[in-house]
Amino acid sequence: MATPPSGPEQTKRLIDLLVLVLSSSDVGKTLKPEAIRQLVQSRFREDYDGTTLDLGPLWTALLAEPDSSEFKLAPAFLQFKEYEARLATTVTMPKPLASLDRTQAKRHLVRLAVKASDLDPLLYPTLPSAPVAPPPPAAKPVAEAAAAPAPAPAAEAPALSSRRKAVVAACAVALVLALAFIGLTLFSRPGATYATARLEAILKVENARRVGHSVTGVLADGRWEEMSAADRQQALERLLKAVEPDGIRAVILRDAAGNSRAVASSVGGDRVFRVE
């Protein structure tokens, strides 16, 4: 029997499954999969301790989204609970759903259909089979073996730290580009107004809206064009630090025409800044 995934592999599996069931429900009619994934990932470290996943905070965050309701959210959360044993993870349900009996839960579950072709790889992951060792080479005649030149020393492998740095750098760039795309997508979606008057000493941002743990806004500061690259990054660092106490983990700034100008993010624990 295959060993269930664990560690980062299990974390990715849980996130992918949450995004799948939410995208397949009424939630997917108002939020795109990329936005759902960003919302799930932004708080997963707080809600999952390696053995137990608390869905209460995610329920609260999604309930705050425009056009959201308990009726729309219930099927996806109840469906995810159905996979608890297969996931080898204890799933703690939001209070409004924890009190439902089986009959009440089924009334919600019938409103959700998830494609088996998408679901099966997540519920029944297969581990790669162990590589088969090649047969040992045939023994050479003694005379031929003696005459054969000694093998050349193997080239020194690149330092592992260099590979890790390259991977981290690539991941950081991909994360920033994804945040910029999500920011532009969410900007066209109604969200809660986010007050920015207190931030004007750092950067003037107008028409700011909050969706989950992200804020998008129009960069309307005349000082920006006169700043050096170092000054712009310092301003983004100060801006992100100022909004983090509100639970904000990503700030996406655009110009009046909708073009991305800058992104500041602490999603995943790494602070990343990008200026277009």
C-alpha cells in the first residue's frame, strides 16, 4: 500500500484540493481559481499544523467576499470534509456547518459536482516506482582490463547552495508575476474599500480596495517618477510594513490605465518587491 504524502507534498495536495472544490462550487462563479488559490495560500500556514486543518478562518475570509453567503460556501466545505479519511488529516469545520446532521449536509452536497478526472489524482496519489538497477557490466578479460586507461575524474558538481539560490530566485519572480496578475484580476472585482490616508507620508495611493489578504490601488504619487530604484524599493518596504498589522500580505499598485507598476509581498514568509 502506498505511503500517504507528507510534508510539502501533503500541503500542496490539500491546497490543490481546496482550490478544486471551491472552484467547482458557486464560489467559482465570483472568484477565479487564481484568486481562490491566493486566498487559501495566504493563510494556510496559520490554519494547518501538519495533522489538523482548521477551515473556520478560511470560511470567515470567503464570507467577507462580495456576493458571498453561507449557502454558497457550504457545499465545498462539506465536500472537503468528506475526504478527511483519505487525506489522513483532521478537518475542523466552521461552526455553522459543524452542527449539521447527515441529512442536512446531504442537501448541500447534492449541489456540488467535482470532475472525477480532476479529483482522483489528488485523492489517490501514486508514488513513482523504484528505479530498477541496471545489470552489472560483463567482466572484461584480464589483459583488456589491464590495458584500459583509468577513468577520468568526474567533473565537480555545482555547489548545492548555488542551485538553491537559483531556484529561490526563480520562485520569487514567479510569485511576483502571479501576484501582479491576481491584482489586476481582482481590481476589476468589487472589494472592501481600504483607507490609505495614513499612508500618504510613504506613498499616495488612491481607489484602494481589499480582497482577502491583498490590497490593490492606483499609484497617484508624483514623487514616484523622481525616485531612484533604491528609493522605490524602500518606499514599497515601508508601505508593506505599514499595512501588515491589518493582515495584508500583498500590495499591488497600478497606474490609472490599469497597468501594473509595483508589487510588494510577504506571502509564503519571503518579502518580495518588484517595480515595473
